[in-house]
Amino acid sequence: MSAAVLGATGMVGQVFINLLSKHPWFEVKVVAASERSQGRKYSEVTNWKLQSPIPEKVADLEIVDITPEAVGDVDLVFSALPADIAGKIEEEFAKSGYIVLSNASSHRMDPDVPLLNPEVNGEHISLIDEQRRRRKWDGAIITNPNCSTAILTLALKPIYDEFGINRVIVSTMQALSGAGYPGVASLDIVDNVIPFIRNEEEKVQTETLKILGTLTNPANFKISASCHRVATLDGHMEAVFVEPIRKPNPEDVAKVMENFVGEPQKLKLPTAPTRPIVVRYEEDRPQVRLDRMEGNGMSVVVGRIRKDPALDGVKFIVLGHNTIRGAAGCSILNAEYLKAKGYL
Ligand SMILES: NC(=O)c1ccc[n+]([C@@H]2O[C@H](COP(=O)([O-])OP(=O)(O)OC[C@H]3O[C@@H](n4cnc5c(N)ncnc54)[C@H](OP(=O)(O)O)[C@@H]3O)[C@@H](O)[C@H]2O)c1
């Protein structure tokens, strides 16, 4: 199937290009970005930040405008556009009949738009039917969560299903690539931690409840997030404190996490990691540099599962790759899931 990537030159756009260059089902045929880049070759305008070279098939593609007319005939559209412009543009594409898989926050909280982390809430895919009815369009917008939320919800899902949740407190340590390029100035972040990421705490709090909720109602527990930018390149680490409804011991939590698989694993989707949650038992894991590429960047790694005396529950560390599980990888897995469910 042919795909277009909107915002193909940015941090997330580059990860899309890289992951899709090896994809068995989807091939990038169109790349779109801002006026600055339009009309020029992808390899000329992209400040490529990944270790592997720009895939040959994309290097010579000419960048086009982010409109349905310029993008033309493709089977699906991946969007890695900044949120301030993504909303309207993605609607234009959906109105024109395209399936849009978006990384932007613009439509995530719309009640008729799936906010999909497919191992966690695959059943929310049926919101597409509601969206088409309400908005009278043939296309669709499907969003994936904010990076920290994608990682957090995967770790919480087995706890939520097995033991119930009353309360969650999460403190994040977020990598620089999460801010896009050029992101945070080096003079601000070297030798430093910045205890503020605009709108991030609100996103983690609201998106988590939508994802773990039903089609019509958010999950009914309290959640508080504190988000921090740290000087790592890729990989968000999160310290999570959970007050479950029933009272499991840490070994019970480790077991349900290790045994957890979702529908993408059962369907053997190409981007689905064999184990969505990898549990480590060493006292000092997970670590950002060592563990962020687990499951090709699609697994989250959980460690230090222990009793939490303050919440009478458990606490643990979770690590995930922010531009793969937290962005482009999740979007591609969503597209595979849509195809498996007959929406593509
Ligand atoms: N980075 C992450 O870990 C992460 C995780 C989850 C979600 N997201 C979300 O994903 C989206 C992309 O993030 P990013 O980090 O990749 O940002 P980025 O590095 O700043 O890239 C932005 C992309 O959008 C294009 N663009 C900017 N303004 C445009 C305009 N007016 N018209 C057309 N194209 C325009 C840029 O093209 P030019 O090169 O031509 O300027 C570039 O391709 C954002 O909504 C972000 O919140 C990011």
C-alpha cells in the first residue's frame, strides 16, 4: 500500500521514513513538508538525525505541499505535523477520503476520534464508524498518544485489568528528541534538568484516562503527572506510583506485566513486539541507553517493581522509545491494526 508522510523532514517524520523503508506492507510514495522545503529533494532539505542513512527510495522524492491535491493518490497518510497546524489539515484530508494516522495532539481528545495504543485499547477503533457518521466523511482521523502517555498506558494496562486502579502518580524524565528539532537550546539543557514541558502534564493526565476508558467514558481514577526534560537523546523514563483497588504484591504485578499480550501480538502484526512489556529484575534497570531499543523500540521496559508504602500499592520504573513506541512506531502499528480489521 502506498503512503504519504506529512511533516516528513522533522524528528518524527524521519523515524516514519526509516521504519517504513523496511515495512512489508506500506511504502512511502509522497513526502510533504513546509513551504521552506517544497519543490526540493528530500535528501537536500532534511537535516537527517538518524544513524542509518536516508533510505534510497525516499532520498530523491520531491517534497510537496501538505494538501490533498498535492499529495494525490495514496492509500494512507501519516501525519507528523506540529499541533498548531495539524488539526485543520488532517480534517481536509479526512474530508477528501484519506485515512490519516496522526501524531499531533489536535484531535486526540475528540470524542469520535480513536486515541489508539493498540495493545491497550484496540476496541476504540470502532469510533471510526461514529466519526464517519457524525462528520459525514469517508476518510478518518486516528491518533496515537503523546509519547509519555503511550509508554505509561502500556505499563498500566495489565494492572488496570487485573487489579483495578484508584490512583496513579507519574514523574517523567523525557529525552530531547521529544521536543522535535532543533528543540531545546544546548545552553539550556547541558548540565541541567528542566522541570517544565508545556502542556505535557495535562496531556498525560487526560489521554491516559481516555485510553483506559470505554468508548464513551474515561477511566475513573485519579492521575497526577510531573514532567521533566533531561539531557538524553531518545527514550523517556517514568517513575510510576500506583494505588490499585485490590492489593497485589510486586511479584503479582511483574507476572501480569510479563504475561501481557494484546491483539497486535495475536494478529502477528509486523511492527508488534513479541513482548509489549519486558520486565527486568536487576536493581539498576531499565536504563535509557541500554534498554530503549528493546523490541525494536516498540516494547516498554519495566523494572524496580516494589511496594509503595505511601499509596499502599506498587511503584516501578518504565522506559520507552519516545519517537518509536511514543510516535511513529505506534502510528504504523495502528495502520497495521486498521488493515487487519478491514478499515484499510
Ligand atoms: N518528537 C516526539 O517524540 C513526538 C512524540 C509524539 C508526538 N509528537 C508530535 O509529532 C508532531 C511532529 O513532531 P516533531 O518532533 O517531528 O516536530 P519537528 O521536528 O519540529 O518537525 C515538524 C515537521 O512539520 C513540518 N512543518 C512545520 N511547519 C509546517 C507548515 N507550516 N506547513 C507544513 N509543514 C510544516 C516541518 O517541515 P520543514 O522541515 O519543512 O519545516 C517538519 O517536517 C508534533 O505534533 C509533535 O507534538 C512528537
